Amino acid sequence: MYEYAIIWEWLSFAVKWIHVITAIAWIGSSFYFIALDLSLQKRANLPDGVSGEEWQVHGGGFYHIQKYLVAPKELPTHLTWFKWESYATWLSGFALMCIIYYVGADLYLIDKNLWDIEPWLAIIVSVGSIIISYLIYDFLCRSKLGGKPTLLMLILYLILIFAAWGYTQIFTGRAAFLHLGAITATIMSCNVFMVIIPNQKIVVADLIANKTPDPKYGKIAKLRSTHNNYLTLPVIFLMLSNHYPLAFATEYNWIIASMVFLMGVTIRHYFNTMHARAGKPTWTWAITIIIFLIIMWLSTVPNVLSNKKTQIPTALESLRTSQKFESVESIIIGRCSMCHASEPVYPNIHIAPNNVLLETEEQIIQNARGIYLHAGRSKAMPPANVTWMEEHERTLLVQWYEEAL
């Protein structure tokens, strides 16, 4: 059993590593081509069909890039297809979801305080919601809204807000954020797999058959590519958020998730405008910072409204000598130590998560800040509240930490 836990932990690490590597490759190539496309310049004497060109320097060499609005007259002998980065990122991400959230559904996916269901049903809801979300997105893009990109983006944003709210009503906060990221990543990868690459293959087939390719295929692919460009940064935020409970495990987590997409738009607007040589709209950074400050405020708004302040303790001894420490110790031992122990007794937990031990007075004091953030200020711990920590217990943890400052 112990060996199984070690193997499973390393499997999770390996898949996560692959996921990060492939995501870097996909995001890097995506950002590069968007920047390249926006920076292309129209000059005199360009070959027929070329809409623009760009000179670049990198690694000690010069590169001369030309873009054909539709396609060259003849098919080049060699084409490099940028697609495997997208496919590998999605496949490794889904594998990671299976390893962590489906196998560990009782701990990471299901919150019985919200929806007490069997793991198999939660997994069906998870997979089904991701598929349905893409089908809705694809339908809207293929409708007349496809010709009205701004209105389309607004409607899609409203759908994302609803999805953010909906997931927080049925799953744990951590799983809700991850699923919102999974929906977005699925849309992006399916854009590549089901629209962009197939359209490019149609153009290639026309060239082989000595036909003039229809420019509509390029326009359709460009719309999906633009969506991917603006969705990339929110996906990264949502995937990283599972390490930060103040993002996913607080009262207004669905609003926080919704606002993350706005930051993605403001940041990308700055870089897209700059790459297009249309100026540097630095005002977008001011808006981004304001949105982020609002997100920070939302993460602790219940405490802000009750005039409570958060600080960092200056001495651990004040935590130990607090009159509330005996009660705090009892809560931690009763609600947390079954997992955070040298020999965990909770089912399927064989090693203390993050190697955090909470069995002794000294260990509790040393991990006071984490207890305060993860189990007091937010509800990240216990995961899905599997040990039924009461609200008054969380309040006591907050009071103990803040009063000991």
C-alpha cells in the first residue's frame, strides 16, 4: 500500500510536469504568432498574395517572414504544423484531472455540504459540463454572432460568469476553479483540433488540387485564434489558483473567477496593441491593477465588513500563550491530524499532504499561518470539509491567530 502511494505521487508529478512543459510550448507559439501577425508590415513589391512581412532577429540570426492572406500559388515542399502542443497540453491536463480529481473525488471534487452525490455521478457531471460548454460555444461561433465578434465575446463572458457561479454551487471551490479552467482550455484546444487545423487542411487540399482556396476558412480560423489569445492568461490563473485558497475557497470565489477573465483581456489588449505598432495603452495596466485589488478585497470581504484586520505575527510565543490555544489545538487534532500525521489514518491518504504534520503543539504553532489562511480565512481545509469543521471553529482559528499579533 505504501509503495502504491509513492508510485501514484510520482505519476501525478510526472503528468503535471508534462502538462506544464506542453503548455509552455503551446502558449509560447500562440503568443508568438499573434504578435507576428499583428506586426506584419505592408511594403511595396511584395509577392502576389502576400499581405505583409516582418524582419526579426534572434539567436544571432535574421529571419524574414511573409504572410499569405489565403495561401501561396503552389504548396511548399515542407510545412510545419503547430498543433501537437495544443493536443498534448489538453491530454496531459485531462490525465491530471483523472489522477487527482476523479480518483480522489471524495476529497477534491465533491463537497457534501453543497451536493452529496456518488463519485461516479460527480465525474459524469464534470465531463458532461465540459463537453456541453464547448458545444454551446461552438454553436454561438457558427451562428450569425460569428460575424459580430464584440457581441459574441460579451455573450461568451456572461456564459463564463454563469459557469463560475454554477460550479461553486456543486463542487469544492478548488474543483470549481479547475473546471472553469478546463472548460476554457477545452474550448481553446478544440478550436485548434476542430476548426483551425481542419480549415488549414482544406486550404492545403485546394492547393494540391490546383484550386483557389476560399478566404473564409482563414477568417474563421482567425476568429478562433483570437479567442484563444484572450483566454490564455485566465486559464493559467485558474490552474495556478488551486495553490491559493484565498482565491478559490472564499465566499465570493465565483466573482473572483469571473474578474480574472477581465484581467486577461486588459493585459492582452496592451500587448496586442503594442505588437500592432498602434501605441502603448498603459491605461490597461491601471485597470488590471484595480481589478486585482478588487479581487484581493473580495477574498476577505466578510472580515473587512466586520472591521477585522489581517497581519503577520511577530512572535510565535504569543500564539502558544493565547487563552484560545487549548481549544485551537483540540480543533486541529480532531479535524486535521487524521491526514496531517506521520501515519495518516484517513482512507487513501498515506503521506501527510505537503508533508505538513499537525500532531504536536510545536507543529501547530509552526504552521499557524497556513492554518489561519487555509482553515480560518478560507475553507480550503479540510478538503470538501470532509471532517465537518464547524463555522464557530473556523471563527476561533481566526480569532486565535489575529488576537495573538
